[in-house]
Amino acid sequence: MTKIKENAIAVDLETTGLDLFTHHIVSVAISVEKGKGFNIVLPFYKNKAKVKEFLRPILPILEDETITKVFHNAKFDLKFFHQYGIEIKGEIIDTMILDYLLDPNRKTHGLKEISELHLHYHQISFEEMRKGRDITEVQKEELTKYACEDADLTLQLNHYLNQQLNQN
């Protein structure tokens, strides 16, 4: 197993929608190092038991209390994981909250906006990636590129925002 640098991983879910009771996780992206990530596309996303079994190889990492998990809008991802019987353990960092702490007067703290603001990186929107298709119809390569980018940017923002907050 790859050693996790700085004992922190960024995790990002792609789902079929926003309602955790009627929508499903379609992929789990993880980044442990700037510019790198991997994405697990779930072919049988509607079957929660099969999804949990499929994710079994990464559960020890997600449940490891010594590894910090970094999310953007953590409550969204954590609620979806909970619906699948997956409990994320360890310290949770939310880059949306970190960005809010850095500038509470700014109206938006979305991942795309703050990636552009702080990292000078423009990412395509969710809608541009989907091109009018259902997320389950997006090619695995396109979905993986998008999801890994989200996880990578979340990891990078965690470092940047913590640095900025510590300076202030």
C-alpha cells in the first residue's frame, strides 16, 4: 500500500444527485499528493451492499483514525458515506469552512471558485463535464479526470488555506 504523505487524504464523491435518500454514489476519488489521484467508478452504484463490498480495500484508510480526511463540503460526502454504512473516522477537514474562515465576507466558497481564486486553476464545471448527460452516461475517463481533479484541488486548497490561516 502507498504511504500516505503527511497522513492526510482528500476524498471526493461524485453522485447521481444531491438527495442522499434517492441518489447514489457513482465514484470515489482520492488524492494523497499534489497532481495525483485515483478514482473508483462504481458499476453497480444502486446496490449499497455491493458498493460497500467493492470499496472494502480502501475502508481501512477511510476508517483509520490516524489519517486526516480532507473534503470540500464535508457534510455532503459524509452523509452519503453514512447511507452506505461507511463511517469515516479520524480528523475531518473541510476546505469550504477553511475558506470561509479566511474570508467570511465573500459570498461563495465553492470548490471551482476558490480553486481559481487561490490556486489560479480553472476547472470545468460539473455541467460542462456532463454535457447534458446523466452522470452515469459520462465516459469513465472523463468522470475520472473530473473527480481526480476535484480531490487534487481539495488537497491543494487544504495546504494553501491552512498556510494562509496560520499566517493571519
